Amino acid sequence: MKTTLGYKAGNQVGKGTYWDLANGQRIDVEQSAILSGAESSTYFRIPTGIMLLAGPVIGLFYVISLPFIGIGTLATLAAGKVANGFLSLIGSSM
């Protein structure tokens, strides 16, 4: 039975690929089957074409975000070093 959010575990579904986005579990159904998992699991049926297009799009997003991730990491490390130096200076002056 399809809900507004997807298919619940324990329901019978037709042919397709079903994903539980909460834990990443994927179930491929050839003809019809009952979705396994916890009662609270919700599966989404994702067409093959969308699955094939999602990989390059996610990869592109990752490549574009890499410089920002690197800058954020360096800024965090630098701020930590400055904070430790400042706290060390305050500690030695007391």
C-alpha cells in the first residue's frame, strides 16, 4: 500500500527498485514482493533513469563543494591553534 511518503515495510509492491533513505537499504523487486524491514521503515520507488542521473549530479556537487570543505577545515584548524595559543598565554600570565 502506497502512502503519501512512500511504501511501508510489510506491504506488497510491484516490480522496481525501492530505497529506505534512513539506512540506505535498497531492495530490487523483479515481479512482486513484500518489503522487509522494521515497521517504521519507509521505502521510496526510484525509477532507473533517475538513479543513473543521480550519480553524476551527486559527484558534481561533491567536486564543487571540495574547495569549501578544505577552506573550512583549514579555518577550523587555524582558529583552534589561535585559541590554544591565547589560552596558553592567559594561563601563563596568571
